[in-house]
Amino acid sequence: MAKNGKLHALLAVLGAKKGAAEKIEKEARSTFGNKQHLFDGHVKTYKPMSDKDETLPDDRSPLGSTVGEKLAHFATIFSPFVDAGLQIDETNMKARANIEVDGMKIENVPATFLMRLDGHLSTIRKVLDAIPTLDPKHEWEADKLAGKGVMKAVHDVVSNRSIDKIIPVILYEATFGEKGQALPAQIKERSESIKVGEWTLKMCSGRISSGQKYEIMARLDQLQLAVKSALSNANEIEHDKGKVAEKLFGFLFKDIPLKR
């Protein structure tokens, strides 16, 4: 099959071809729906009843276009978009490349899957970004008794347990007044926090360290770059030149004169 240009070059202009196709589609619908007068023409002549009567000029309205001509113009502009889709899909059936990163190699991956994988990795990134990490305020070590992936704090966190007690405070001792009368002691109560015990907090966690998370994210960066590189290599393949639009429109308009 004949070849013409690189696949990435065709992908780059696909948007422009799509834009032109959408524009001609709207223009054709507008013309057929709102400008039908363009497809009508007439010549209206006047014949007086006698040679003495007034003669009038012909009333002429030229034919602007034919439906066939408009369809031909529509097919001409729309066809490159249809054919580009065929050429891309045909080429993608053969476009393949290897993913290689830090000793890992996946061979002969289709370009269509590489595009899908690039999207998957973006989704995976959102998940990995949310990974919770160990509190850096504490020192951690593997808890071998609890199983793989479980960490424990190297140092326990000790905190006091206290209760509030009401303690009487004697402001003035009991005494006797000048006349010998007994004067009671003046006492004021106050609240005091009394330590009655200790809490010992032993922490464990299933989180990973910030360093481990950094390494995972770095490997993801490498992988995404490798996939993009593989996709770029796959898109270096020469794209097919196959066309289908001419046959499609030829079938649709086979009984319509497209030229005057």
C-alpha cells in the first residue's frame, strides 16, 4: 500500500480536518435549509397584446447553484476528514513500539494501547499522590511480629493521667475576738490537678515512609516518560494513503449531476 508522511504528522492535522468538516457540514445545512432560493432561477418575458402597447423588459433571476454542485463542494471538503480517520486507524494497526525503563522492557506494544496506557497512568498518579505516609515526628521500624508492611514507633509516648481534687486552704486560723468570742477559721477551697498515673502509647502503622512514596512517584515519572517516548516512536511510522470517502460519496450521489 502506498505511503505518505508520518503518522504523527497526520495526527497533528486531524483537528484542522475535523474543523473544516464541521464547518462545511453547518454551511451545507444552512444553505439547503435557509438559502433555497440559490437553487431556483427564472426568466419571465412579457408579450403585449398589440404592437402599439407598451413593451416591458424580461424579468430574470439567474440560477445561483445546483444541489449537485453544493454536494460536490461538501464532499470535497468533508472527504479529507473521513480519509484521515481511515489512514490513522489503518496505520495504528501496524504502529508498535517498545516500552523501556530502568531495565524493564515491554516489547511490541500497539500505539492505540500506548495512548490508552498514558491515560491509565494519569489516573494511577491521582491514587499514588494520595498515599498516606508515616508521621515524621516519630522514629519507625518494622514490626516483625505483626507481619509485612506494619511499622511500629521505636519510642513509646508517655503521658500523665491527672484528676482534679478540691483542697482546702486555711486563710486564717480559728481565734478569739477582743471580747473573748470564738472566731472560726477562714477556709477557701481550690482545685488542684493531681497525677494519679501514666498512659503509655505504643504506636503501629500500615503507612509507608515519605521516602518510599517519593521513590514510587519517581518511578511513575520514569514510566510515563517511557510510554510517551514509545508512543512518539510508534507515531514515526509512515501512514497509509488509503481513501474511502470518494467511493462513499460516489455511491450516495451517483444519480446526481455534480457539474453543469
